[in-house]
Amino acid sequence: MSNIYHPYRVLGLCSSDVPFVVKYIPNSSAYYAVVPTGERFNIYKLPRLTLIGTSDPLESPIKCFTSCGNVLVAASGETIYIFRNSRYLLQRLQHHTNIITHLCSLEDSFLVSVDEGGLTQVWNSKSWEIVSHIKFSTKAFCVTSLINPINYKNKVLFGSYQGSLQLWDVVSKKLIYWFKGFDSAVTCLQQAPAFNVCAIGLADGRVVIHNLKYDITLMTFAQDGGAITSIGFRSGMFGLIL
């Protein structure tokens, strides 16, 4: 009997609801899965999922997580933690007064953080100084997701609970475009393999494939079972959306 698709290790027993990060180490030509697990994160070498390390512990569970250049970034409570060598705590950034809900890396040059109060801060990933900040009114535009679209330098697409989306140059603090939305809260965003195209997951179970440059919907999918929680694309001979 073939061993294709035979279970190797169950990651669900040692991870949280915070998405993991796949990190590439150029000098070793190796890939690693960095998986948040409460107050710590574990590092697994791919493809065998060999556990090679565990981070220093934080004071409270990790709320959001990303990779930015050579460091890993975790947000816990009102604090951002910077880790070097994939596991050792390097620095704390404490300029938020509300719980941090989202992190996003901009081409490894800047880090964007968003908190529950609607404050968005942009950090220089070399000096870790604040470059700019934007304050959203949570009653008019409560941020639920954000991405940095491919080839959109210093630009971030924000999705909201109210259903609309906004494209900002977060360094110059300029609103580029306001998308009206699709009459449902935005629950997740994902860049498509094609330039200017992204997938927008909605609370009503729809996935909208949208061209950002022309503000045109290319196609819409719908699923039963509630809100869209995450979206992924597979490229190759046949493009797939998951």
C-alpha cells in the first residue's frame, strides 16, 4: 500500500489559533515552520517537521505573529516582541495602549501593527523607530485584516468589520483608494499569484477575487458553514484557491 498522504505528525496538538510562519534561511538553504504555542513558539525543520527549538517565553499568549527580514515578530497584549536567531528575545516595543490585533511586514523594510483602538503604527525594521501612524475610527472602519499587495511599495490594504476596504501608503499616511466593499464584514485577505489581484474572505461565506487596480470583481465563490477564516493559493500548471 502506498504511503502517500499517510499521517506523519499532528501539528494541531502543538499549535494555537495564530497562523504559523514559514521561514527560509539562505545560508543553510533550509525551510522552517515557526508555530506559536501560547506564550512561546516552536521551530520545526521542514519537510520532516523536526522540532529544533523553542523561543523564550512571553508574559501572555501570542496574539499575532509574522516574519520581518531576519527577525521574527510576535505581539502579546500591548507589546511587540522582536526575536533574533529565530528564538531569542532581542527587543520590546511598547508604544500601543490597546491590545495589538494585527502585524504585517512590508518587504522586510517596515513593520505595521494595528491595535483594538484603531491605532496603526509603522516601524522601521532596522532601528525599530516609529515612522508614521494612522488612527482609524473603530465605529466607521474597524480593521479586521490587512495585507501588503505584491509590487505595492509601502502600501497596505485594510479590510474592515463594516465591509469596506482602504488602500493606504502607510509611510506617507496617504489614503490611495476606498473600496466600497461587498455588504459583509471582511474576515481575511490573501494576495493572489497575479499582480493587482487579491482574494477577500467575507463573514457571509463568500470569497471575492478582486482586481485592485481597476476595482473590478473577477469572480465570486460561496461556501456553506459560516465565515471565511483563511485563504490560500496554489500556483503551477493549474491555479487553485483553497
